[in-house]
Amino acid sequence: MSTSINEKLKLILTEAEELLLAAKTPADVEEVRIRINGRKGSITAAGKELGTLPKEERPEAGKALNITKNKISRLFAEAGERINSTSSVKVESGLDVTLPGRKWAFGKKHPITQTIDDCIDIFRRIGFIVADGPNIETVYHCFDALNSPKDHPSRGLSDTFYFPDGRLLRTQTSTVQIRVMEKQEPPIRIIAPGPCFRPDNPDASHSANFHQLEGLYIDRNVSLADLKSTLLYFARELLGDKAQIRFRPHFFPFTEPSIEYDFSCTACNSKGCRVCKNSGWLEISGAGMVDPSVLKNVGYDPTQWSGFAWGMGVERIAMIRHGINDIRYFYDNDIRFLNQF
């Protein structure tokens, strides 16, 4: 075999080995492939040179060429495996394609949603079902049917958002009880969680948008004692077995008698602290027996049916459960706050 061909093949093999050892990316390997095996590559040129050799030298030279090609193929395979197994491989965009994929972070329920879900679960265990109604309401369903006088302050522009056509954003979820009673005969046992809207100036305890959870129970011979036992059950399920409840006389147009109710302060075991303003009690919301006039408005006979209703602020419940002293935290969208839930 011609010494010149043999030397050239050795040089080509050495060159391929050195270049592939220095290759860092798939693009580097491709450049070596073009340089060695491409149409104008050194191996291709060596193959063409075989045709110029004497006939007696061609078989041995061809055998040497094939051996060199096989060795170079193995070098390419080894370089590809090495590059694919290293964490330093990067494409031109700068993306490291060898890094493991990023796991998708699962979202969490907002603390208000969590509180609503927990309240629903508690009341469902004693037979209440969830009802819903529109956020945009009529004056009839929000005020008239609930026995609110025409001159009641809650109807004013300072307390209610009105649309030009006379409709309004509901100020309370009590509207849902009217809609349910209009469509359904007693007995009724519902809870109605949902957003409400009032033009309040935002501060630590007020927001223009907030959530209520309305409850309604209509049946025969329902009493105020039934209301108290229901709310006491809820308080203990929510805050623990030691929770107590107390009623205070009040007035609402749609209940008679009307009460406001408090839960015992779990932060101090009713001994008095900053959370309960040293009273030992946490003010929750209002309740009472459904006014006979409201029953008449929906076509119920108040001599046959009676019931109770209550409403509670969901934000208020969430603040008590988690020791939060400012309602605005719920709506600031601060991920540091929300991640705690």
C-alpha cells in the first residue's frame, strides 16, 4: 500500500479524535462531521485518491480506508454519548436542554374560598343545601320582599350601588332566600354563600365588596331555640368544642324577633384580650325568626310555617379563625400572605 495514503489516513484519524474530544455541543460535532465525512471532507478525498493507485495496491489501501472509517464512526458515537450525558450542553438560545423539567406549581384556594367551603361542609352535615342567586338584583328582591321600609337608610345611594335601569348590586345574600321561597314550597333548609357589594370606604374592617353566608330554615313549629342550637353547633364545629354563643336583642326589617349573635373568644378562652376588645366575645352577625310579612310576600301562610334566618360575614369568620386584623389583606394579592394558607 502507498505510504502516502497510509500516513494520510493516520493523520485523518488523529485529527478526528482531537476535534471530537474538544467538541462541547452537538453543533461542534456536526462541524467535525462536515470536515471529516462531508463532500469535501478529508475521508472523502482519501477515497477518491484510491483510484489513482496501482491496481495491486488498491485492495490493501481500501481495507485501511474502511478500518479508518469504522474507527471514526466509533469516535462520533462516543462523542455524542458524552455530550448527551453532560449537564453543560446548551443550545444556541442559552437553554440547557439536559436539565430536568420544572414541576408545575399547584395553585391554592384563596382563604375566603377555603372558609366558605369549610362553612358549607359544616352546614351540609345537618341537612342544609347550597343555593345561589344573581349578583345584580332588583329592588324588590333586595328590599321590598324583605320588608325594608321605603325610607330605610340601606336603600340610599350611600349604601347601595344602583344601575341606571334601577337594578342594583345586591347588598346582602338575603335576596337568595326570597328567590328560593318564591319557587319552592316548605320545608326549606338552605345556605347561600356569595359576594355582596356596598359603597363603603375601605378600612381595616370594611370593604366595598365582601362575602356573606345566608342561612334559612322554614318548617312547622320552628323556634328561636332551634336557631341557637344551629349556630352553637356551627360555632363548635368551626372553633372547637369549648366555643359558646350568646344572643343580643336587635332589629332587622326582615326578622322578628331579631338578634345579633356573638361567639366566645377562642384567643383568650373568654377571659378578655385585644382580639375581643377585652369583652370575651367576638361579634359575628345578625339573625332572627323570619318576619311573618316576609312569609306573606312569598305566598307562605305564617300561621302554618315559621322559620329562622341568619347572615354572617365570611371575611369576619376568616379573620377570627386565622387571627387577621385587616380585611384588606384578603384583596391585596400579596403572595407572601396568600402562601400562608
